[in-house]
Amino acid sequence: MAAVVYEVGDIVTLKKVHPCGSRDWEILRVGADFRLKCMGCGHQIMVPRKMVEKNKKKNLQKRKKIMLYSLKKVC
């Protein structure tokens, strides 16, 4: 099974519903633990990476990468 790469800003859907009714979470920190922010109410939690990988239903969005060096380039 291929490893999924998580990045800050990604939005994932988990199997369990948050008490506010939302299943979507934004990733704020990546490492051995993840910091997730509920997209419904804004509540933040720290959870182990293993829990996110086990309970992830799907990736909703990947964050958009912006090439900053191309914006700063001046002729």
C-alpha cells in the first residue's frame, strides 16, 4: 500500500462526525501528531498520525502550491 503524503492546508474527511455535525478537517500541523481544525466550528485537536490514517475516509482537497520565486522575479 502506498503511503499518503499529508501537507499543511489539506482537507480530509474522517469517518466519525464531530459534535457540530461536520466530518471535514483542515490539517494545521504534520508530524508524529497532527493538529486538525474542524471546518464546521473551528475547534482544534491534536491526534496521533496513526489515528488519522486509520479513520480517514477521503482527501477532499490538496492545498495549492504557489511558486513564490516566479512572483518575485523582476526583469
